[in-house]
Amino acid sequence: MAGVIRAVENPKLSLNCLSPDEIRQIHQATLEVIETVGVRFPSKRAQEIWAAHGAQVDFTTGIVKAPAHLIEAALRQAPPVYTLAARNPQQDLPLDGKHVWVGTDGCGVEIIDLYSGERRRSRLQDVEEIARVADALEAVAFHWVALSAQDKPAHTRGLHELAAVWRNSTKHVQTESIYNAREARAAVEMATVVAGSREALRRRPVLSLMQCTAPPLAHDGGSLDAALIGAEAGLPVGFMTMSACLTTGPATLAGNLVVGNAEVISATALIQLAFPGAPVFYAAAQTASDPRSGAYTGGGPEDFLFGAAGGLLADFYNIPISMGAFATGAKQPDWQAGLENTFSTLMASIVVCDMLLGVGFLHGSRIWSYEQMLMDCEIYEIVRRVLAGIEVNRETLALDVIRAVGPGGNFLTHKHTRAHMRELFVPQYLDRRPYNVWEEKRDGPRDWARARARKLVETHCPNPLDPAVARELERIIASEEAEKATHEA
């Protein structure tokens, strides 16, 4: 059984890295880009929806130019609040602008093996084991499909991954690995089986879909089709920009925000034009390219500012957000990883990004590390407690206690201390031991995190799927694989 899920809730601290006027300037610049430059939508269904609502559509290039009033009217249809459902209703996640829920990161292709320590290609067993560990961790509220099941056929890989997570956890699943209409239909069918019916799925969506944009100013056709199918079934749908300064976005931070924002809100508007009132979310993981190489950075002040700015833009549009955080560029769990992941988590949490991605990755979301996963959860717990601020009331002021102990006394044995001592933060992976103890043992946080991860993989038993549901999920996947084989024969 997984325990209670923890969240940053109504933080006392606040941050404004953009003024209201600056946010409006970014919004107006975004509308101008969509109307005069356009965004590429390489999907026939998407193009027809745009054309039916009066947008200018070039059916040869796929570029859509939509007037500002059309975009703004569509965005006003999006619900500001809804709930991500879980197999266990006690783990449902309200996206209400008051909580920050943390999920795993996703779509990696390599893993640092938990036992050999060697870097290798990912496989389905890794997806299962990561889901099982995430199920056990209170900090992790929902799943992204962490790794690609590269030992499964490409056309059903995303479906195998979904089934693996549902088998190994009762928490909500948000996949970024469903790339086309065919996969989306099968994924909706699987989610329907887990929820119990189409109507139950619409009431309690146990699955949400995240699609990446194709910066600059473009989308992937299969992803658009998949998102439309998901939205039609009532699944929450979001589009994530990963535009990067210097390469897929302007060198300036504001310009990069405009490019990414144009991608996200144009696709969000499309969903609302097709299905007014469908649950949608803003998603972003913008970064800066390294000027020396053009490579993805995965950290740095630009990333931290983008984390906060994305949350403020989502607030402006009054829709939830799934924000990329953690995902350090470091190659191992070290000083760089701790610094980058702490700042990215703090900046995105302080503006109350509803969904915060994603613990566990190194080298810019390429390589999974269990040690990093558990230490990321500790970073989140520290941030959560900092943002809660200081509670001031008669009990916490402790005047009677101070009076009773008096000058030169000791609070350690007082009943007030016994009542409140467990509220203080006790780290699992920060080393507070005496120096001589460390000197003798010469172990540390990575060793402790690795040992705990191994124990969870080997011993944690999540609530299993109903055997009939599990068999039906496998039947759907097998049917997809058989149909593909028939077409290829």
C-alpha cells in the first residue's frame, strides 16, 4: 500500500519574476506571432478544425494563422480547476492552483543499473520497477512513464509502458509516449478498462496525455491527432514546449518565452475549439542552449527563471500547468545535480506550478538514476517545508513553555517538545553524522539512496490490478500487435 501523498500547499512565500504588465506584453507578442507568422499544424484533422473556425490555413505547408480574438475566446473555454484521478481515489490530485504535485520524469532511454552500476539501454522491466518505487514514495504524486521500453515493438511500446505502470502503482499516470491516433485510441480503451466505463473515465480520468511541441512554432501531426482523441474521451491534455535560447528560440529569455507560449496556447486553443470545456494544461520545459556547443543545458539561471515564468503564464490563462524541473544536466548525483534541482524545484514551486516534473534523471532527462530519484524527493521535501513558512499561534509561540523552563533550563524533556519534535525535518540523505563516524564508514547519500531503492524494488507490493482488468489490457495490446503484423504481411 502506498502512503499519503505530500504536496506543497498554499505556500507563504511568493515570487514575481514578471510584472503583470510584462506578462501582458508576452501575451500580446504571442498573439501577434500566431496571427502574422503562424504555427505549423501538420494534421489534417487539426487544419480542418482551424479552417472551420475562420483561421487562415495553408493546407500545403500546414501553417495556421489565427486571429487574436479566436485564440483568446477559445482559451476562455478551458476549465481552471479539475482533478487527476488515480486507481486509488485517496490519491486523486486536485489541480486547483493551491498544490504542487511532483511526478517522475519521462521518456529516457538509458538507466544506471541499480545493481551493476553500469549505464545501459532501458527496458520494460525498468518501467515496472521505477513505477513500483514511485508508488512507495510519498513525495511522488503521479507518474510520467520514466523510461522507454525498448525491448517492446515501437508501435505498441507506449501501451506496454502504460500497462506496466498501472500494474505497479495506484497513482495517476500522465504519459508523454502516445504519439499517434492509433496508439491514442488503444490508450483510451485501456484507460476505460481501468476506470470501468467511458462515463467513469470522463468523470475520473486515470490517464492524462502530454504532447511535446516541435519548436520553433510547430507541432507533430501524430501528437496533435492523439491529443484530439484523448480530449474527446475526456482525458486531460497538455502541450509542452522545450524551446531553447539560441537554437529553437531567440537568445533572449523574453523572446524564447514568446515562441514557446505561441506553441502551447495555439494547441490549447485547438483543443478548446474542437471540444469546448475539455480539461487542458499548460506544459513547459524551456531552457538555454550552451553557447559553446549548442547543447541542452538542463540547468542554470535561465531554466530557473523559465520555471517561474511558465507558472505565471499558466496563471494568466487560468489553466493548470505541468512544469519541467529537476532534470539536471549533471552526469551523476553530485553537487551540480543538487544545486540545479534545488533551484528549479524552488522556483517552480514558489509560483505554485500544479504538476512538477520530474525526479530521477541525469544528463538532461536522458539517463535514469534511482539514487537521484530518492535524493530529488528529499530536495522536494525541503522546498515543501520552506514554502510552508512559519506557523504563528498561541501553541507555536510557546510562551508557557518558555516561562516554565526559564533561564538556563532545557527544553528537551518538556512535553511540548515531545508533542512537536516530529514536525522538525529529519533528512534521509543529508549527512549530519559526527566526522569520526563518517571517517570510519566512508559511505554517504548515494549509498543510502541506492540501498533504499533496492529494498523498495525487492519488497514493495503495490495494490495489484484486478486480474480481469490486467488480462484485458494485455488483450488490447496483443490485438494492436496482431493487426500491425497483418497489415505488414
